[in-house]
Amino acid sequence: MPLGSDAHDGFTEPLLAARGMVKSFVGNRVLSEIDLAVLPGEVHAVVGENGAGKSTLIKIFAGVYQPDAGEIRVGGVPCRFRTPRDALAAGIVVIHQELSLAPDLTAEENIFLGRFPRTAISTVDRRDIRRRTRALFDQLAIEIKPDQRVGSLSIAQQQMVEIAKAISVNARILVLDEPTAVLDERRVAMLFGVIDRLRDQGLGIVFISHHLEEIFRIADRVTVLRDGRCTGSDRIDAIDQDWLVSRMIGRNFPQHIAHARTVGRPALEVSALSVPGHFTDVGFSVSQGEVVGLAGLVGAGRTEVAQAVVGLLRSSKGTIRVFGREVVIRGPDAAAQHGIAYVTEDRKAYGLLSNRPVRENLTISNLRRFTTAGILRLGSEAEYVRDMIRQLDVRLAGSQVEIRTLSGGNQQKVLIGRALTLAPRVLILDEPTRGVDIGAKQEIYELVERLVARGTAVLLISSEMEEILRLSDRIVVLRRGRVAATLMREEATESRIMKAAAVAS
């Protein structure tokens, strides 16, 4: 459905209007007749599965790509962006998921990098930079010191610096691409507070997110893309989640319901584990056929606990038992020998070999499985890869394509599939659905259910409260590196988890 006539009621000129956007690559049409309008003081969400065309549309707005057909108007004026500089001059700023700040410079230096104000004698006017940075931070209610080094800031704080930088160049339209992907609930609330203030100041905001609950919290209007086409656009108060999902994936998607589970003997037992500077005296257990969620705010030590279990971090004290036997694990290879596999939270930096084929990414963790007398049995490996691709429903042109060409959801399935080549008895999943669309998320949930039904013990780390509550039999809540609470499924609620994670007892 193209943008309806009620988009701006005929009264208010959109800050940004895209009409009939068309874009193709090597004969493959990725955008077909896309219409979008963003009003002053409006948050306009754009949603869709990976591959729906969101990134291409953003890059057209940013001046990275030029459309094959269609028109962009900013404030009613037709524009054609041949470079990102043209888009910036028109007042459009895109803040990408991968931030573009210089970590070794201060916040104020990043904000004015390349356009430092000068004194009368042409030196950098440090006093003016400080004054203007403080004014920006005050305007947005950001509590960051202008002279703090960006590399020392949290991801949420770095995003605030990016937003302040956008405001400093008089942005009229701000495009936020998956801004909450690595934020916990508290920092999402902080970001939304800034977005609310920008909306009140009359900016137009394009908000890209896979998290549907966030769309209903922050957006005024939503446009849905599927396979490069607009399948719906409406005010947020006129729709519900079923409306969104059906237009995103072309059908109604049943809500995932955790199945009844049969829990066996303890598979992993952690007692009084400590890593100085990260966490202290952490203890929990995970049994066969059970999912234990590890919850807490960013910085609480969740990932570090997982890394200590598999030997990526060296613990100063504590014990780890696997099926009742105390073990010492010096690294992921040793963990694998004890039946423990770990799926990292950062697939791009630490998980995937981005320029290598899907086949290699699936099997590299356990080539011994396909080797005889030091010789790789290519036929056996290929058969396994075909079977795993089928089981995981990885959508791709072939196992030899480079994994970077796959959508985020399909990349994540391959990363989980690599862990499964180890035939783990304990599987640690760190943010397993970060950056994946709703369809892939549901498929990963069903995969977890199948594994648990076969007796695999799963330790789940997630910043998504709904995910933790939906999948976990028990939830261990960390606060500042210590266990703050352990909750059974039937007693766990979002408020109880957040209270344990954020409030001192």
C-alpha cells in the first residue's frame, strides 16, 4: 500500500518526502515505487525483514546511492543527492548502527571534527567548542563531559554524541538505523528521552528497528517494506502488532510459545566464579533440557561470565563442573572437549569469517569431524553443510557464497550451526537474536526449543526482556557483577527482573 492521502492531512508540508523510489543492482530491483513522508516533529518508523530494502532506502537518503527513478523533496524543495555531502547540506543526517566516531578524540572534538571554530588569529577556539558542546548537551539533557574521550563512553553515550553532532550541523531530518541494537532497557529509555526532545523541537526522525515493541513506544507513524515494496503505512495508533507482522512477512506469524520441558541432571554447575574487574562469586547451574536466562543491565558482567566459562577470560577463583565432574577450561577448544559451545554476541567482530564461504563458516570449528588421516573429506563436509542449511532454513544461493552477502538472520543461523558441529551438551547463546528480523527470530526460538527437547542445556544471555521471559525456565539476574536474584519462570516478571538488575537490595 503506498503512502495514503492521510499521511499529513494536506496541511503540513513534510520535511522529507520520497515519491516513487526505484533502485536496482545488476538487474535486481531492490526498491519498487517506495513512497515515504516525514513531518516536522514526527517519528516515522520503517520496518521490514532483512532484505526488505530498508538499508538501500537509507543510503538513498544519505546520498550514498542515487535512485533510478523517483523524487526526494526536503521542505517541499526537490533535491538530488549525488554525494553524502549533498544530503548533509540539505539537513539529513544518518546515524548508522556502526558508529563513526573517533575513539581517541574527546566528545567535543568528535562533534566539531573537520569544522573547528577559529579565533581571530586562526587557532582552534577551544573555549567556543566547549561552550557550544555544553549547550548541545544541555539541549538534549545529555550527562556527558565534553572533554571525555569517546572510547571511554558506553555505546549509548556514544550514540548521544552522534546525535549532538547531528544537531550541531543543523539537521532537520535524523535517520536512526537500529539505534537500540546493543542497548539494555535503561539505556533505551535514555535514548527515547532524547528522541522525544528532538521531536518536540520539530525535527523529523526516521527510526529503523526490528523491535516491534519499540515501534509502538516511540513512533507516530510506521511504513512497512517487504521485498522492496511498501506493503503498508499508517499511524501507529491505528494499527496493532498483527497488522505489522502480516505486512512484514506476508502472512500471520504465530507467537512463539515455549513447550513443556523435561529437565534432566545438571549439565553445567558454576560456583563462586570470579574475574577481577568483571564479576564476583557468580554461581548458577543449567540442567539437561533446560534454558537458564542470564539477565542484567549492560556492564553487569553477563558476557564476561560466559567468556570465563569457556576460558576466554581467566578466573581468579571458583569452580566449574560439567555433569558433576570439576573441570579446568583454558579456552574454547578445551570447552568444546567438555561439550560446551559458545555463540558470541558480536558475530561480525568475533564470530564470522566475513569474506569466506558459508561452507567454511559452518564447519571450521570442528574440521576433525570431516578429516581422515589429516585429509579433509570434502564430500562428507559438503553433505553435512547441505543438511545443516536445510535444518536451519538458511536462505542463500549456495554454500560457496561469501557469508557477508547473507542477511543478518541467516548469518546468525550459520553461526549457531557452527556451534552445533561440536555436538554440544551445553550451548551458551549470547544475544542470539541481536540484529535479526522477526521471522528469523522466531526460527531461532524454535531451534532452541528443538535443541532443549533433545536434552541440550542452554545458557541464554539476552538484553531483550521478552526473549528472556519467553524462553527461560529460570532466570539469573546479575547486578554489578554479582548475582542479585534467581527467579523461576512462574515468578519472573519484567518488573521483578528490572528491580533486581537496577536497584540495590
